Amino acid sequence: MVDKDDLREQFIEAFEGADYPVNSPMDLVPALPQGPGTKFESGDFSMTAMELNTKGGDSQEFPYDDVESLVDDIMEGLENQGEI
């Protein structure tokens, strides 16, 4: 079972260091601890940042002015795709 609150915190921690506003997923890469290979895990959910962009990216609407709105859309995209 995925702990959505834990997963949300992982996303915030990983993406909060980006230089906002961000205009594309590539603007987020420098903030990630292991770049596109940064892994997010909770319960039976495991996905790298690169996979996250392809599986949850349909709900993202760049640019983003802050980490909260970005993470809201990532979570919504993953839910809509049945990933969490």
C-alpha cells in the first residue's frame, strides 16, 4: 500500500530546491539528488524521476511557480494513471 503523504513529502523534498519558476521537466533535474535516476518509493510504489515524468506527466502544466502546485499535479497524474 502506498503512503501518499510520505510520497508527497519525497516529491517536495526532491523538487523544492529547483529554481522556480520552472518551465519544463528539464528545469527540475538539477535539483534532484541523483538527477533523473532519483528514486521515489513508498509501499509497492517505486519510480525514478524519469519514469515519473512519462507516467504522471500528462497532468503537469508548466510553468510552475512553486513546489506545491507541481507536486499537486504529479500526485493527481499518478492517481489518474492508477499508479497510486
